[in-house]
Amino acid sequence: MSPLDTPEPLVQVADLSVTFPVGQGAAVRAVDGLSFTMPPGGALGIVGESGSGKSTVAYGLLGLHRGTGAEVTGAVRVAGRDVLAAGDAELRALRGPVAAMVFQDPLSSLDPYAAIGDQIAEVYRVHRRDASRRAARARAVEVLDRVGIPDAARRARARPHEFSGGMRQRALIAMALACEPRLLVADEPTTALDVTVQAQILGLLRELRAETGMGLLLVTHDLGVAAGNVDELLVMKEGREVEHGPAREVLDAPREDYTRALLAAVPRIDVRRAAGDTATAAGEPLLEATGLRREFGRGKRAVTAVDEVSLTIRPGETVGVVGESGSGKTTLGRMLVRLLEPSGGVLRYRGRDIGGLRERELRGFRGEAQMVFQDPVSSLNPRRSIGESIADPLRTAGELTGSEIEERVRRLLHRVGLDPDAYHRYPHEFSGGQRQRVGIARALAPEPKLIVCDEPVSALDVTTQAQVVELLGDVQRESGIALVFIAHDLAVVRQVSDRVVVMRDGRIVEEGPADAVYDAPRHPYTRGLLAAAPSLAPAEAAA
Amino acid sequence: MRGYLLRRAIGAVIVLFALSLVIYALFYVAPGDPARLACGPRCNPEQIRQVREQLSLGDPVYVQYWHFLQGLAAGHDYSTGTGVLHCDAPCFGLSYQNDQQVTDLITQRLPVTASLALGAMVLWLLLGVGSGLLSALRRGGTTERVLTWLTLAGTATPVFIIGLLLLMLFCAYLGWLPFPSYVALTEDPEQWAWNLLLPWTALALIESAKYARLTRSSMLETLAEDHIRTFRAYGVAERSIVGRHALRGALPPVIALTALDLGSMFGNAVLTETLFGLPGLGQLLVHATRTVDLPVVVGVVLVTGAAVVIANIVADLLYAVADRRVALA
């Protein structure tokens, strides 16, 4: 259906520009002259890298830039209402019943202090002033039940922290549903979720669309997520439209180079790793875990996060660890570098038992085993320049002089693709991908033999992801470091790993060479994970 | 929940026990002769010796401490020469100065200090949280600047200056309020409140700046959180967002600070008490310390210590009510 056939489009955006002041008279133009329309019941995907302005467009549809100091020009009409000219009360009446929004991070997007059912009921009563408290609560239970929350009447009284990530996202969708919107704006709705939960949430969105006929505006950096769920795709770069057309055409026959590059960066789960990249792991095991266990809490409330895991890592190889959230992969990773002490089992580094060593006895090991963390924002000290942060492990080692350290840090910055003169700059001055490069440089500083990367690219968009993964591969080939690569994204893991370990509920359910695990998975759980991974082929993704 | 309270109560007893030990130890090394001070300036050495014996000050410090514990647990009998004075458990002993029971001294003065502290707390919370909220909502405006200036001026001024100014203005010059003298709440609630209004105001003016700052910053922090954006995106009015969602998130630190301040108010209100002529615990403590009156000092310190501990337990309970994620264990 082309938008021209429809007399009154659901969404009409014409020449939209959004400019944010950044202080001292300077301003950043996040959206620059964007125009598009969306028919009633249509589904449009806006894709682009972080910073491309896609979320800014989504916020603009609900008039959420009002009061933030942003300058918005052009025209935005949703269901015939002029969003930019609407009064405050008019705008509030639009938010919910006309256009409802689902946010990226379901953990922080709900009030942690209030019951989930009450939050939905509150929003419902804002728009249905005649509804009684009791009716609003009943409505909350009804929509929670509709989005698949089991035992909704009871769970409506739970608070957000008692819900899993997927259930929280369902609850947010339920909040949107309560108002029966004509347009659902979903801003990266599945980015914070694992593949299986992502597949469930996307399935739910498709069902709800078919049932209610509401339009969907899906903002995502993941083309795989957009592929099976939208009719049209709008590719954005630096606030401008790059390409806009039917999803099928854009994916199969992209007209623009930028779209092609974006597509090429998407990690493919069905593509083997290039032969030259695979390392031949030989020699004595570097790190050897036998029957490793870790419990949290005591007594009745004890939870076993990692249960009898045995794993061998040889010099120069990359071992991928995949699994859903809660499968124990992060706990395992932290034990491997002894950030956590194992509750049981044996952990040997070059034949020496390090599982029970005290901090002082671990000194030598600390320099040889490093970690790269998921969140490059919070894992760097915001009050120290990045050069200082990278230099810290070298200073602690105390072997080099000040000028030698600075020289080494500059070389490391250059190695990870940053300007050596960035030494004195602070983390907030860098983009997410650059910060992760800093994290890698910091891990490389003490010249380790092993680096454990915990979800190193899951906070980054596809293009940046591809660059960081490539950097890790280069570094490994040069230096022969052993890598443990922990991720929930199966395709990324396949790209980098020689061997793959699949974890579930703290145990290893399958282990083997990457291609064997991906091409011929033996365990049903692995098969389920692989099936849930988003694919660029719409027919397949929608199945 | 019950287990939690029990554990906290046991912890409180241990803390108070340790506190009494420390005070005894400090007294033992502190200068000053309680017997000479109790006897008066015209006593000869023989009389002082008699007083010392009478007060059992010749005993080793651990024996004295043991007697103190016995008195607490089982009461104590004192000979007065002609008869026997019985002191019921918990007995903190007799004042060295005037042989009055410490328990009586404290029960006379505790209501004064409690009235002062609790009333001031209500007022400083109203003032502090209120102006903190306003500053957060009118950020960058004239309201915020004026409020910040006023609360800072309040904090920067010593209590005896604020108190004196208030007294001069409202009692001496305008004559709107009586010069404060303590009237028991049970006796005449209206007079109680009128007489305490000025001391409450003086304390509240001093304390409220802290609360205004704390409320403002934690409010701004909460307002910047993602879940506030969610309610804005669903058309919930700003007033409901602040009242129902933001304020609740901003309160826990205020609760914690209130508990600490309220506790210390019991021991530290001496300036206010002196200025307004209120016979409270603070005055008693200062006088007892000056005369090395050990039983009174121990008694007052233990009671104020108990107030601090209880205030903190109540704060923890309120904390758990405000934030249901907090499990009391």
C-alpha cells in the first residue's frame, strides 16, 4: 500500500528539523529536513546508527521535545492533529490514546516504587476520566493478560523488580495497549532483551497489530529486527533520510551505498568464519576450569549461578560463550579472571591452582588476565582522562617510569584506532564505540595472555559492532592472546569464535567447534536459540 | 519482620552497653574530683573524704561499673543515714550533687526535649522539603534563588542569634508570643504549642537548608529518570508525576537524614534550651558534665543514645515502606 492511496495518513512528517542547544551558543541538528508519511495501520521501520536521529524523530511524534529546550521546526501531524501547534492539554490527550510509546529499557521505564497494575491503571484513568479505580484496575489486568503475563490478576500487584526483562517489556506494551492507541511508537523495544525474548516480543507486536489494526513505528539499529516486522523502511544517517521504500526492496536491492554498508555490517548467523581467521589452538592449556561452581546468597535463598562448569582455554584461541540472561555466563567470565571467587571446583592457570588464592597472591595473574566490560560508559571513571584510565594498571605494576607509561598508552590508543593525543580527554567526549576501544586498550595495557570480553559489543550499533569485533580479531592475530567472548548475540559469537560453549541455567549444554555447533546443533536448547535469532529475510523472520 | 526488629533490638542493647562502658572509662581518666565538687567550696579534706566514701568513689572503677549494672537490672537501696532510699530498676543511681534519683531527673526533662525535637522536626521537614520541592520544580528561576538564599542564611546563622532575634521581635517588640516557658502537653496543649513555637522555628530555620538542598537534588535526579519520561509520554499531568512518582523516589534520603538529625537533637539542643529557658536534657547534661556528676551523665547519654538508635530503626522501617524493593533482613 502506497501512502498516496490513503486520504488521511496516520503520520505526516514534513521537513522536520530538531536542533538541540549544547551550550555556549552552539547547537546540534539531530534531525535535518526529514519528511515521511505513514498510512493508518501501516508499519514503518526507522533504522540507522546511534546518533542518526531516529529516536529524536520518534520523540517528536509525541511532542516529547517540548520543554527540553530543543528547537523543532517543520510539521508533524499524527491522526490529523498538529503536534507542534497543540496546546499542553491537547498534547497530553494525544499521548496514549492516539500515539503510545514503548521505550528501550524496560527496567528503568517503569516506576520502581509502584505496582505495575497501578501504573497501567493510572495511565488509563488519565484518559478515561469516567472510569472508576476498580474499572481501571480491571482494565490493567485485562491488558496484562493480553500481552501474556501469566496469572495477570496477581502479578498486577508486583513491582517492576519482580518481573524479568521480557515481562517488563510486555508490561510496557500493556500500558500502551490500555489506551487503545492508533499508533504504537516503539523505540528499540528489544535491544535490551535476549534473542528468545526478543522473538516473543516481536511476535506479540505483530499479533497486536493484526488484532487492533494500530500502526507501528519501529525505531531500531538492528535491520534483522526491522526486517520481518515492518512494511516500509526509512534509513537515516546524520539526521537525514538516506533511503526510503518498501522493506523488501530496501533489504534485497538497496539503492544507496550507506544502506549496503549497513546491511553488510549485520552479523550473519549462517555465515562461516573466514578460514584464515581461525586459530590453531595448540600447546598446554592456558586456563583450565574443572567443575567450577558459584553460589550467591545463603541458606534457603541461595542461587547457583554457575554449576559444575568445565572449560579449557588454550593460548591464542577464542572461546565464545552464549546463553540468555541469567544463564550464568557473566558469573563464569568473572570467575575466569578471578574477579569472583569460585564456591567450588578447580581453576588452574598454567597448571597452578588460582581458585582460592587471596588478592595478594593473585598479583602476577592480574596482569595476565584482563576483562573488557559490556557498558563502556559506566566501566570508565568519568573523572579521569582516558589516558589515566589506561595507564592505571601499568602504574600499579610499577615497572615503568612515567614517561614510558605515557609512551605505551599513546601506542595503545593508536593501536585501537584512536588519536594518541586523546590521552587527556575524558570519557564523555567519546562515542560508545570509541569508549569500548578505550576499554580494549586498557585491557591490552599490561600485555595480558587472556582477555575475557563480557558482551563487549551489545551496547553498540551494527556498524560500530563490526568495527570493534574486527579490532579484537586483529589484536588477537598480532599478539596471540586467548579470548573468551561472552555474548547473547549468536551471530556475533560465530564471527569471532573458534569454539563455542552454550550455557543454560548455569550449566554448559553444548560445546564444540563453532561451525559444528551452528550448523548441526545437538542440544534442543541450542536449536531453539538459533531459531529465535532475527534474520534479514522477512518471510523467515515472521515465521 | 519480627525477626528483624528483634535483631535490631539486641543490636541496640549492645550499642548502649558499649556506650556506658566508654563513659565510665572516660570518667576514670578525666580530671576533676566529684567528691570535692559535690561537697562544696568550704569543705575540709576530712569532709571530702567522707563524701568520697559515701559515694563509693574509692572503689575501683570496675566495681563501680558493676554496681551501676546491678542497679540497672535489679534496682538499688541507698542508706541516707536515717533511712533507706529505694531506687527501682532500671536505676541509674543518685546524682552526686543532690542525691536525687537520676531516673526522676530524666523523666522530668525528657518530655521537654522530646517536644522540642519532634516539633522542630515537623517544622523543618515542612520548610525544607517544601522549599526543596519548589526549587526543583522552578529550577533556575527567581523562586529558587530566593529560597536558596533564605535557607542558606538560616544555616549560616548560629542558633542563639536567630533565637535572640526571634525573641526580640515576637516577644519583646511585637508581643505576639509569650516568652517561652515550658508547659506540659498534658496540662494545656495550646499553651504547650504557643510556648514552643519560637524554639521550634529557630531550630527549623537552621536545619531546613540541608533538607531543602537534599530534596532539591534528589528530586532533580528522580525527575531525570526514565520512568518519569514514560508517564510524560502517556499524558500524565506534571502535578501527578511529581506527587505520585517523583516525590516518592526522592524521599528515602530525606528519611535517613531525619533519623540522624532527630537523634542528635536529643543531645545537642542545649543551646536552644538554654536560650529559651527550657529545662531539657541538654541543660541537664551540660550541668552534670561540669560537676563530674557521673550517674547523671551516664543516664542522659544512654537515653539520648537510645533515642538515636530508635530513630534509626523507625527510619529503616519507613525506608522499607517507601521503597518496597528494600527487604528488611
